[in-house]
Amino acid sequence: MRRRLSLAEARRIALAAQGFDRERPGRTDARHFRRIFDQLGLLQLDYVNVLMPAHFLIVWSRLGPYERQRFERFVYRGEDFTEQWAHEASIVPASSWPLLGYRRRAWQMGKHNPLRRMRNRSSYLDEVLKQVQRNGALTAADLPPAPGPQRRPGDWHRSIPRCALEFHFARGDLAVSDRLPNFQRAYDLPQRLLPEQYVNRHVDKDDAQRELLALAGRALGVGTLQDFADYYRMTAKEAAPLLQDLLDQGTLSEVRVEGWEEAAYLSASARLPRRIKGASLLSPFDPVVWFRPRAERLFGFHYRIEIFVPAVKRRWGYYVLPFRCGDDLVARVDIKADRKQRRLLVLNAHEENGADLLSCSEALAKELNALANWLCLDGITVSQKNKMSRALAAEVKHRSSH
């Protein structure tokens, strides 16, 4: 049992827990997809398509080139996985369905939900559920339109049929059966989609959260109380007594990590490899960086998404991805897929303090080239705005000429 960890050891444990201690396979199959869920416990969904939907990038970071359609069939064509509110909207193993039941039971409609202002709301919601029971899986487009609030310019609009389906999904009356090519959800009864043993299993809140904390510990390897609690969106107050249970059981042990002010906890499943090899771009919603305080403690990496920041106030760019090389985050890259021109655009790149510019540029150019090929883009265009982006542009040009 380790009692103290250097910061470098904590980084290697954290990255190994997330699967980065393995080399990317040459060819991928269902075993590799399953291993990702075994390691991460969930895959946070995000359909911002600047580069690709972010959850597909999380898979890329660990596997490299893979068949996206094959991955989607793996997730949606069997009964082993489902969508649920976990960290945020996520794909989770079916075994997590009962663990998240306490959230479904506690769910309440938001005060701005347009369903609140709907006449005959209960009868409408009942009829939507009956239509799924009669006809099987459907989307919001399959339901008859219903009057709702007038849409104003700039509104994020959800139709009444969509709100109705999401209402039943949040309560567990419906589950997601598929995602259409336009990313729209199709819904069906959970009894038709998931194994009976999970649909019918009731887990009390404390027991469920204790199991989820253990899963978070396995996925993170090492972290603080807040790190573990955030993984499945618990409060630290809720998690504290349950974490003590896991300490008593030996599932976790307390450690001190170099430079961390808070107590840290090490999962009994944690691995400490001698080295973390390879390099990978990370999604903004990758578990390695999604809890920003942990990313700063582990890597000294201050990270914020600037999509909603006015352009003149952005420091790094619109869609900036962290770049991992070995056991450190060495750069950040503002990147975009220009599908009309079939180019991968690097709008800016910045190395982190202490990063070796030459080796960082070489590794990043290699990663970008592989990514462009996987996205069926013809090449890479780098906007040369600083020392890092000029070095990267030179390396990209060198690779394209060989």
C-alpha cells in the first residue's frame, strides 16, 4: 500500500487508469470498445461538430483509427449499453442503469420547461408513452406537433414532442434505442432494450452512490474527494461518508500526493507503470481534463473551453484541445475540420511552459496527420501565428513531402 506519491507517479497512475498505458492497437474490434467502457465507466456525449462529436474523439485518443459506424453499432445495436445522465449525458454500461435510478426517481421538471405551460399536459404525456408502447421506437419527428412557446432569435429550441420524450427519458419510462445520422435520439421502452436483471433492480441511493464512487475511483486511479464525487456528479457532502465506507472496505486507501493540499485516495485497482508512452489529442470532455481543478493539480494545466467566450476575449481559441505527450500535457491546439475544402485547420497552437518545442511539434504533426487521414481530409493547414505554430507548420510540411 502506497502512502505517498510523487506528482509524476500520480500522473502515471491517472493516465494508466484511463487506458493510456497501452499502445494503440493496429486494428480495433469490439474487445477494444468494451475495454474503454471498462476503464472509463462512461462516455460523455457532446455533438459539437467543429472537429467531430467529442465523444468519438475520446475513443480516438485511446484507440487511434477505428470504424465509427462499427462503434455506434456496438453501442446501440445490443443490450449492453445505454444512454443516461451520468457525468452529463453519457453512454454507460447497462449495469449502471439501476445505479442511476435514484436520479431518475428524484428528477423534477425545470421551471423553464415549456411543458409547464402546456394545457392538458398529463394527457399529452400519457399519449406519447402509449404511442411508444404501441408502435415501438420513435423520435420527436414521429410525434404530431404540439403548440409551444414562440422561438426567439438565438434561442436553443426544443419542440414540445422532444420535451415530452426527454421528460419520459429523465424519469426512466423511456430509454434511448438509437442515434440517427443527424444525431437525433430514438426512444423505446427500457424493458425492450435492456436486460431484465438491470431494469428490475432497485438500488437505494446510498448503495448506488457508493458503487458509483468505487467506479469513479477505478476510472481515475487517484484523486481527491471532489475528484471522485464529480465523476458521477455527486456533491462532496454526499460522497464523504460513502468514501469512508470504501476506505474501510479497502477499495480505496488514503495517500499524500506531492504538492496537493487536500488528502488524496488511491484505488485498489490502480496501476503505476514505469512510463506512459505515445501522444494523443484530448477531447474537452475527456475524463483526464473534464474536472478542471484536477487537471491543474496533476498537470499544471489551466483549461477552459472558450466556445461561448466572445472572440475578442479568447485567449487560446474557439475549440482548443489539450495535447498529451507521454505523461504530460505539453500543448493546446485550436483545431477545425473544414469538410468543404477537405482540410484539417490548425488555427493556433501553443506549447506549455517547459515543453520541448521540437519534440512537441514532431509528435503533434504525427497525430494531426493520422487524424486527418481518419477523417478523410486531404491535408493540414496551419495558421502560423507564433513560434509553436511555425514549428508545427514546418513539421507538417516536412511530413507531407516524404
